[in-house]
Amino acid sequence: MKILVINGPNLNMLGHRDSAHYGTSTLDDIYQLLESTYPDHQFDFYQSNHEGEIIERLHQVVTSGGPHAIMINAGAYSHTSVAIRDALSIIKLPKVEVHLSNIHAREEFRHHSLTGGVCNGIIAGFGAQSYLLGVRALTELVK
């Protein structure tokens, strides 16, 4: 199974961010964890701090195909970006949103995910394990 893994703003700074919310794993650590845990899957990892670049990458899925499923951690854009939500809604593949921290136990503005509303589900609060759980969910959805 091919999975596009999209990470949004500031996730390239994991390992430098508040470890109480985000843990100590870097984005590379998470990528290595996914590849070692799911060696039979193919992952296309993408990270951008720019909303338009994330949208362009999602549009490529529509126009060029490629993955069987999408896992997205849009970071702060999860709570603010109607544009990323709209781009996700165009894609008819299984989609899971993941968050390292429990967005419902944080600031009020993080409690609602605009992008999660067009995904099959949201996994939040399990640190790097959220990504592993996301792959597990996608594997069930693609069957």
C-alpha cells in the first residue's frame, strides 16, 4: 500500500518544540518508525510550512494519482485552513488526520479541526504512535 504522509507547519521543528505536547521524536524519527513498523508499505513523506504548497501537493494526487491513502498532520492549519480542507475534499481516497498532541486538551482554538471534517477519522494525543495508528486505520479502510 502506498501512503502519502503530509506534515504541515512547524513539524520540521519536532525535537525542538515543547516536548510536553509533541514528545522528543523528530520528524525523521517518525518517518523511520513508520518504515520499520510497516516495511510492506510505501510512504511518500512531504512536509511544508506553506499552505499553498500543501494544497499543490494534494492537487497532484487528483491530477497524477499515486497513493492508495493519505495521512495528514496539517498542524495549525488543521484549525484554520478552509483551503486545505477544500483540497482534501476533492480527493476520494481514504484519509486520516493525525496529531501528536491531544488537541481537545489544549487551547480552545485547537479543539475544532476544519480539515478533519473531510477525513475518515482523526487520531490525536498518542505522540509518534498517532502515526502508527493512522497507518493501521488506513490499512483497514483500503481493504
